[in-house]
Amino acid sequence: MPVLVSGANGYIAMWTVRLLLERGYAVRGTVRDESKVEYMKKYFDSLGFGDKFETVIVPDIVKNSFPLPFKEQNKVKRIVITSSCAAVMAPPPKPTVFSEKDWNVTSTREVEEQGNKTAPMTIYRASKTLAEKGAWEFFEQHKSEIKWDLSVINPPFVFGPAIHEVKSLSSLNTSLQTWYDTIVVDSPKSKEALAVSNSWVDVRDTALGHVLALEKPEAGGERIITCEGGYIWQEWINAANSLSPNPLPSHKLPKGFPEITEGERVIHIAYNTSKEQRILGIKYHTKVETTKDTLEDFAKRGWARIIQRPTIAGVRRFSTEAPSPKRHRRGLGTLAAVVGASLVAGTLGAIYPPPPISILFPRAAPGPPAEPDSPESKAYTASLEEKLQVLPLLKQLREREDAKEWYETRPYQNFPEERRVNNLTAGALRGPGKLALLPLIRVKNDESESVVFLHLGRGLCGHDGIVHGGLLATLLDETLARTAISNLPEKVGVTAQLTLNYRAPTMADQFVVIKTKIDQLKGRKATVTGRVEDLNGTVLVEASATFVQPRYAKLLHSNQLRKAMGEPPASKEHEEPVLLADGQDLNKVHKHR
């Protein structure tokens, strides 16, 4: 029996095609452009399936094409749709077990209420929910006209080796990119980040779920969750370090904090898979199996950590093999003679660190997604937003006793689109791989302190994997200015002095916290102190700055500027709500405390 697989060049789809071919089916795959065809043909030819696989180019779905009468529809037996667990759940306030009976009505409601102010991940979940509901509604409305039935597969996070075309690390899909950054890249990671929980499934098991849903009569008319179980990130790191031999022998894997996996763990989002076991009966890959196969795939692609070694001529060579101990020591010795005592300074990671730092603090730094408006980029941004909202530090700040003395804001959310082209933070620096998320700021009601959450992407490096010191200076200047300006009479100020002390390297691709506090306020002058910290509380940069309100400030002051800065209405009557991440009005939350 022939099978049509749409979007056949995708991560899950390629495995689905392969399993179908291995089970004797003839497969016709659709792709959106001809450039995707060559790789697929070569891959399946190499497996001996050339005569069983063909491709068709379908540039896009034409409006109103689906409701048209089906050509030879009597030959179609079943349609299996790939949905997502995003259509099943919205992040709950407490650990919850979801099933196929659940629908994510929360996200769709939030999008309806908040419009373009809705968090990206919420929009993503709402789109998955509406798409799946649309499929079921069409199926129910046209039952009398069609001869086929419908089955839907709902996977959570999907990990595992890729067989689709991936030209570089930067073009990995979001789930694999996150897995690579966490499990393979030996960069500083906090306990809180590695304790974040979710649920997962191997890509091969997801593909098998699609094939079995096609084959099993009982799967008709069912939505089925395919899920191996829950995880915290440290468990994946433990699995990688348990492998012998190491699939990446020349690579030092991160260790993380093994102690956080001791004792009972709590999975915040879990799924009841009894229906899947009853109908499909999948035997899932374990974390160790998935880790081993994925790391071996990375090794074949040459995606171990890039080690940068200087040559005497000053030309840098790149290699994925480990330098020999003798050569390593000799290289460091030569550089020590050239660079001298400056390597001891605390500014190693801040201002153009010298080449030895890439040996001492190696960090693969693939570029950000190529197209900021692409689905991959939007999914990347949405995944970061989800991580931000579950950061333990943010949760602590929202729940501590004095929480009512603070308000929360997302600056630049109201920034006019036409002005972003001339703005550094809201324009040039904004986007995946840079400042992918709008800063989340908690500000004391008297404007004397603030705590800013930022994600620093890999596109902000001055050296491999280390954030550019000048960029940190810019962010500090802007963050300190926000606190100072909020306290100046006309809410306008300019930087008169900025002093920085770089304490430790700031690694890219992590959340950082910038804390600010008014030190002195006198007339038209405000002095502010601040520091950049990682999520472990390590101080990365210290700063102090003086801001002065210019004499022409009244000409610049406007309500538009207040709104762009994310400041609550000046009247303090809260004409517009200050929203928390879950869409609640912070002021109303305070009243009920």
C-alpha cells in the first residue's frame, strides 16, 4: 500500500518515511522546494529504497483547496496528523498529569485576550491547539462525505539522532539545539537550570507511533500521546557521562550537579500514556539509548566541541580532536611569555580575551537561526520564554513576602515599531541568537531597585562563547539608566560617568540577572550601582554610574517615552494593568494577598 508523507524532509517525517520503507510500504513524500529533494533521494538510495520512494514538490497549501472534493478518495484509508502536547496542556501551577482528554484552552484564551502582547510560547501552543481542533472539526463535519478516518499523534519534547538534512549546528531544530547546548557544550550551568523538568520521547518512537497509528484499526478516531516519561536535564548529563566508551572521546562532557538527581524528583508536566500502550504498545528508547545514539551522530558530523589552538605565527587553527598534553603545555607556555601577567586579570571574559581563554573556557558558538521570522526562530524564542517563566529565582521573587512592593514589566513591549530601526536594544540587538527575549524587569514600587532577567545569545560574543565586554557595558548602561531616569524629575537623563569592573567571563547562551539600586539622588543627578550575575549568584560584572538630567529635559519628556520604558502610568491609578506572565493583573493579585 502506498503512503503519502507531507513535509517529508522534517526531523520526525524522515524517520517516519524510513520506518515505512523498512516495513515494505511505497512512500511518496511532499516537500516545499526542489532543493530538499537531492539529499532525500541520496539518503534513501543509500539504504536501497530508491525504487520505493518518490518526491512531489508542493510549494504551499492553496486557500480553499482542502475542502474541495477528494480525487479518488475511496482509496484513502486513514490520515495521521502530527500534533503536539502543546495542544494538550498549558504549564500548570502545580505538578499535573495530563491525558488525551485534556485540551489547551488556556493558551487560546490568553491569545484572544492579550493579542500581540501574548508570550511567544503561548502563541505557539495556541496555534497547535487550534490546528488540531480544526482537523477534528473538519473530520466530524464531513463524515458522511469521506471514506477515511483520522488519528492524531501528540508528542512532547522530541530528542534523538537526526537523519534529515542538517547542514550545520545552527540549523538544528529547536529541541535538538537545546539538547546539544545542555548535554554536549561544557559551559557553566546552574543547578536551577539543570533541575527544570518536562517530558520527552525519542524521535524514532514518535515516528513509530505514526506508522502504528496507520496500521492499527483501533487507532482510528483517536488522539494518542506518545511519551517515554519525564526528565530533568541533569539526568541527560548523567546518561552521557555513564557511557563507556565515550561516543565523543576527544570531548569533555559537562558534569553538572549529579547530586540533584538523588532522591525523589517531581515532574511538573507528566502524561498518562495508558491509551498509547493499549492501542500502539510502543517500547520506548531509554535516556541512555537516546543519548548514546545522538552523541554518536554528533561525532560522525564532527560536532564535538571546537578546540581553538594558537600557532606561533598567530594564525588560529580549529580542530575537534584533543590537543596532546605536550603541545597543549607548549602552546600555553608560548602564550604566557607573550601575554604575560595580564592573563591573571579579572577581565579575561569581558574585553577581547586572549587566545588561551578559548582553551581554558572552550564553548562552541554556532550562529543564531538565519531568518529571524522563520518558524525555527519563533520556536527558539518561544522555548526561551518558557524557560524564563520557570526560573526558580524568578519564582522566588514573585512569591517572597515583599512581592507586593514590586511591579513587573517587559520594556519595549509598547515600543513603536517605526522607532525600533533606530534603537539598539529594541532593534539591532533584538532577535534569536542575540537578545531573543524582551527583558523581564521587577522594579520596586518606589523605583529605587530593579532586577532584570536577560538571555544573552551566541551572536553577542566578542570571543568564542564569551559575551563581548562592550555589549555588557551597553546593557549595564541602559539598565542603570532605567533606574536612574525613573527617579529624575523629568524622567530624562544622560550618562555622565560609567565605571565597570569585570569579575568573571560571561558565557553566552544563558540567562543572566542585572541588579540595580539607587545609591544617591540629588536634584538633577542620580548615582546608581549594579552588577551582572549568573543564576548561581556569581558576580560577573560590577558597575556604578552617574546620570544627569539635561536642562532641556522638559522638551523630551512625554507619556510616549514613559510607555516605551515600560513604566506604569504616572498617576499610579493603574489605568492599564501591569501583567504577570500568566496574564494576571499584578495589582489585582496584590489586593487578594
